[in-house]
Amino acid sequence: MASGQLEDLATLLQEEGADVNPKLKQLIGQVIASRLDVWRETATTLDRVSLPRLVDYEWDVRFQRASSAVADMQRPVVVLSLTTQALPTATFAPPTENHVRCELSRQTLDTMVDGLSRIREQLQTMT
């Protein structure tokens, strides 16, 4: 591992790990330093990261008119449908698509949008 990378790692642990036990920080640093070359080699030999890829999405706002607890209500919900594509398990196998459908209340949607906004901000600072 290059000395510049070790210095970057040490700086990161000092800045972001102020509330972490010093012995734990040292152990984390040792593990990362000892395995970084293997992880980097593995990451560069793989074509892609193994997470599914978002292919398509659809959303719709509907009014939930009743539930098991309340007979009559008018609550808006968002129905979100995601289509993801998993990595093929074999070289010539086509990738499989998965469909996920969920219902989000206004509060859950606000939380999700807030989280995605934070992710966008972090990505913008990285570029």
C-alpha cells in the first residue's frame, strides 16, 4: 500500500472517527491496510459491482380509502414500481429482471426524498 494512501486513511479515521474507540480505529486501519491491495485487485478484475441496476420505475399517487382499522379515510399514498436487473450468474446467461412494488405514505416519501437528496449532495462533492 502506498504511503499516500496510508496517510489518506489515517486522515479519514481522524476526521470521521472522532467518537470511535482508538483501539477500534487502529484495528480497522490495520485490516484495511492489510487487505486493500486484494480488494482493489478484485474490484478491478470484476466487470461490475454485484448490486442490481435500476432499469425502470413508475410511480402513481392514489388515495387510500379504507384500511383494516378505519372504514372511511382519504389518505394519499404513492405506489412506486421499480424494475431492477441483476447480474447474470453465467457468462452467456441473460440478466434477470426483478419487479418491486411498494406503497409509500407521505411521511415515508419525505424521508426517502431527504435521504436521496443527501446522497446527491455527497456525490456532487465527490466530482
